[in-house]
Amino acid sequence: MPVPVPRQRAIPAVESGQARTASPQGGGAPLEEEANNEAARPDGRKEAAVRTAGAAPGTPANLSLLLIQDDPAAALVVPGLLDQTGKPIRVRTARNLTEAERLLTDDVHCILLDLALPATGRAQEGDDELAVLKQVLRLAPRHAVLALTASGDAERGAEAVRVGAQDYLFREELDGRLLSRAIRYAVERKRSDSAERRLAEGRLRAQENARLERGLLPTPLLEGSTLRFAARYRPGRSRALLGGDFYDTVRTPDGTVHAMIGDVCGHGPDEAALGVELRIAWRALTLAGLCGDELLGTLQQVLEHERDDDEIFATLCTVDIAPDGRRAGLCLAGHPAPLIARPDRPARLLPYDNNGPALGLLPGARWPRTQVELGAEWSLMLYTDGLIEGRVGTGSRERLGQDGMVEMIRRLLGEGLRGEELLRSSVNEVRELNGGELTDDVALMLLERTRD
């Protein structure tokens, strides 16, 4: 049966003779039962659910409407409102914005605003015809808004939509079916607009993060060196470009090429930021002339000052290659040893007997420097443990390990792979063995020297 939108006031509209609707037989009857259906809310306010024929009393509505209209004598008369499931749409009423703000709880989905409502505050002093709508949009930025205007004022309704309302309706032509459909449309359009805005904001953030992360990846400083450089980086975080692994290489004025690769425990954004700080510190200290144990000791101080938790640590491998390219110094701070490959012998790991502790674990620790012979022609691969900790088969508990990695690199070198192609194939094969994406960050760096 058609019913008026109930008003939020002490005296029901039926007592003033305003709230009468036509019955199915054509007779008019006061809606006394509608007033009886009002239920007291816990906070003392009353809320009425608009009932319709065939809707069971007490059925909760999926949607709720807040009507903002200031004329107590002009109760808005519309037939019953139903949502898309056939359940009644609940209606609350407010006579001004102060009352509307109190009634605007999270369970309100849509606002029906009479544009004839006078503006308040500073907006009242201006001549903006949509000042009250703008106040409502500021008050309820996440809610759908329908504007109610006179049938001869379509231009004002269209302007309301341009300002931010989801739709507009004519006061004189309003009926329950039209209003029910308009409410559903407005709510879905608001959801769609909000989702599209969040998607656009997410894309912008992703683009900004990508630009930032690309800017934080190192640019090798190898001008004047005959060594060839290649690197491969794959963060463990979903849709990230930078993880807790870090690497760098520079050539100092004396001709020595310094290379480094490291891994901050964990692979979140905080670890990625700390890894960038350690890389930049390493480059600055290396260019300043520090090397070996002195360099690592200073990096540990940087780590201790910059980490958020005393349990955070970082592993590190540093290599300094002599200007003639035939010898190198190696320092390991809890990090796996590099792999060296030569034309005359199989690929193998460099010595790791003098492996010192990871940075941040032991105050006053020392990191011995091991002298290694490289030869006239070689390939030196530095990597993080994400490469060797992947599984070797779906559901398998066995990891690839360093021995498995060495065998894999030997085979790929035997197939003629070099440089970036070698690194790319290594990461792809490890992922395939793991049965999918690796959970840890992976970084690889390759330095190669050919015969003079």
C-alpha cells in the first residue's frame, strides 16, 4: 500500500491531515499503522521502515535513505520504497543540516536533499543556489546524493549533478517506483565512482612508487674499466620493484673496481628502504677510500643507527678487483660466497672459510679480507640467498642450495649463455624448479673479464 515518507518529528503527519494516500480501492486512509511501526532506537531517536504490500513486518532493509527537507507541513508523499531484493528501504528525515549530521550514520546509503532547503553559516550569506548541496557533499563525501527540485527547474537539477550529486528528481513527479530505482542507481553509481577513483589513485601511487624505486636502483660507475657488468633483480613483494636486497659497483680513481651485494633480513618496504641506505653509504665510503674491515665496521654503525628493531641485520659480500683484473680481495659478512667461472675449469665458489658475522649481530665484530686469484679471463657472479633457497619441485622440502646452483650455472655456461642472458635464465629456472614465484628477494650481479 502506498505510504508517505515518514517524518522525524513527535507528531505524526497523519494528525495534521497531510499524510493520506490512495488505497487499492481508491479510498484515502490515514496511515496510523505507520506511526505505530516506528521503533525507538538505542539513542532515543525513532526510525521508521517504509512498508509495502507483501513485505513482512520487521524485515531488515538493505538500503536506507536520509531525507533532508525543512517544511514540516509538506510531508513528501510517495508510495512504498523497495530495494532490488524486494525489501523495504528504511527512511530517516531531517529538517536541517545539523539534524542531518546527527542522523548520518554508516548505515545510511543515500541522501535525498530538497534544494529548497536554506543554506547555513557562511554559505547563507552568498547567492549560490547550490550552497546547501555543497554543504551536504562536504558533510557526506562517501554517500550517494539525490537532488530534489521543482519540475520547472531542470537546469538547477542538472547543475546539481555537475557539482557532485548522482542524479536529480522533480518534486511534483515523484513516485515510489521512480524513487526506489533512483536510490539504487545513485548508490551503485557512487560505488562505481568511488571504486574508479580509488583505482586511479592506486595507479598514480603505483606509478610514483615505480619511478621512486627505479631511481633508487644503482647506476654502475665503471667508466674506464674493461670489465663487463650485468645485473638482475626480482623483489619478493607482490608488484614491487625494490626489496631488501641491494647491490652496487664503482671504480675508484686508482683503477680498482669495487662490487657489493647485500640482503637485509625481511623483504618489506622498511627493509627495502634500509637496503637503499646501506647501498648509498657503501658507495660513499668506497669512493672516500675505505675498504675491507674498516668499511664493513662503518656500515654496521649505519645499520645500527637506521634500523627500527635491534634484531634487524644484513648480510653483505664485497669484492675489490685490482686494476689489472687478475686478483681480488673478498669480504663476507654472513653472505654466501660468489661463484667464479673460467674457461679452463668448471664454475666453483670462492673460498668462504673466513666468513664473518652479518652486520648488526655482534658489536665490535671483524671481517677478514681474503685474497683470491682470478686469472686472465673469468666471470664472477654475486647473488643473494633468494636464488638458492627456492624449492626443487612443487611440494618438495628440498632446496636448491649452493651445490645445486653451481651445477645449474655450469650447465648454462656450457650452453653458451653469458651476461644478462645467463642471469635471466638462472632466475627463470629457479622459479620453475620452485613451482612458481619465489617468496624471497633475488639479486644477481655479474662481472666479466675477457682476455686482453
